[in-house]
Amino acid sequence: MSAINIKTLIRQDVLKFLNSFDTILSDCDGVLWLHTTPLPNASDVLNLFRKLGKRIFYVTNNSTKTRDELVEKCKSLQFEAHRDEIICTANLSARYLQSKAFTKKVFVIGSKAIAKELELADISYCGIGPDIIIENKSYHVFEKDPDISAVIVGFDEHFSYPKMIKAATYLNDPNVHFIGTNTDERFPIDNDIVIPGTGSLVRCIENCAERKAIIMGKPEEYMAKVLKEQYKIEPTSTLMIGDRCNTDILFGTRYGFTTLLVLTGVSSLSNIEKWKQSKQQEERDFVPNYYIDALGDMLCYLKQLEIEAS
Ligand SMILES: [Mg+2]
């Protein structure tokens, strides 16, 4: 990949570049907002893409919000959004089980959002909330629920040793589905505290279960399959915008979407320079086709396209 700085292109080439897409896949945190703060002009850019007739999808690995909650968040930060445009891992986990005609029960290590998405899909579940070690009480035995036929691991602030025991025990049966929402190792934060991300929990359960989970989020195949098969997106006319190279950009590289990195989140230009020189193909796949400092910097080009279209 070439990692071309959009700002070094002549204006006409940028307009041609933008016109070549009919679908925009945008990651959320680090691209559109940072936690609850919208990034400057990002909503104008996304809303203008929409006005110019492009399909928009919000593609996020976050497993702690439902599609409806993400629509609400988008709207509160001035991004137009509809439920069908939200591709999030809590919903994909439920969707995956539906695609398997799943009728049994799920043991969930994860958030209430996963529970809500399972409820919407009419799938029963257990495991949400604290499961702690009680002093003088054995945690080595528990009563297995015979209906459990899937384990989902997402972000769970109540992650515990008893939950590990239960998940690994259910997963001892090779017929039990094993779903991980995403593999992000850490949450991006701006101080010196390390906050383990969902990937750390998924790897932990994979380790004790001695099995690999099927991963719902970027950069893995399932999300791309849903976009291509259910939403009929055409990779050659799709732009994937992200801030994290080992998820967003790798996702685009693997499944044929043109990639645009913004520098308002996790990955930096010095990372890209290092990966460009890497001897490992997977690291070279982290290099985006294009980059720009911030999504909001696209606004001047989109405004020109809007004028030309009117
Ligand atoms: Mg991000």
C-alpha cells in the first residue's frame, strides 16, 4: 500500500477519488468522535457524503452498545444515522447465531448491550453481571445449564475467574459455538493507565478453552461477509475510514476496500513508516492507501462536490 497524503494531491484528483465511491464504511471512536466529544467537522463530512448519494455504514468493534444506542449516540453528536447503517459487534453476535438457526441458550461474558441484542433476536442467555468468588465457598464446581449451546465473549467489566471456569467448561463441548466480539487488545486512552480491551478477555477464554473463537469485528471475515452478502456492498467502490491500522485498515486491505487512515486516533505516521519497511506481509497490510490528518479536513473537497452537484 502507498499511504498517500490526501493533501498532497491536486484538488481535481481528490474530487475524482471521492466520486469513485458509492459506499463509505466509517469506524467511530477516533474517527468521528473521541469518547463523547465529536471531532471537528466530522459530522458535516459524513452528512455531506450522504447528501451526495453515498451509502453510509458505521462499523464499530464496540460491543457495549446496541444498534439503537449507537443511533442515539450518532444523533446526539449531529451524525445522521439509521439502525440499518450500524454494524456493531453486539448485534453481529446475535445475527451470527440467528444465521445458524440457533434455538438454545447463550452463556455471555459481556455487557447488557449483548443481552439486549439477543433479546431482540429472541435468543435466551445468562451470565451478565458480577460473578465473584465468595470466601469459604467453592467456585470449582457449578451446576451446568444443559441448554447452553453458545458462549459469547465481549467487553465485561465484571470479568472473573468463576466466569472463566464456566465459559471454558461449556466450551469443552466442541458443538458449543464460541463467539468473540473483537480482538482489540487495549482501549485507547490518554494517560498512563492500561485498560485491557475485549481482545484480552477473548484471548484469555481461548487459552483456557483450548479453542479459537469466531470473531465478529474488524479485521475478521464475518463483518465483511455481512456487508457483502446482506447489504450488497461492492468492495471496489467502497471506502473504509479508520484510525487503527491493525483493525480498520487491515479489514479494508483483506476484503478489497480502499482504505483511508485518519490521524485523530490510535495509529500514527511513524507506525506507518515502520510497517512500510516491514518484512512481514501482515504488517505491510496495515499500511493504508491514503491518509489525512482528520476526517474534518475532507470538508472543503466535499463542499466543492456539493456545489458541482447542484
Ligand atoms: Mg477507532
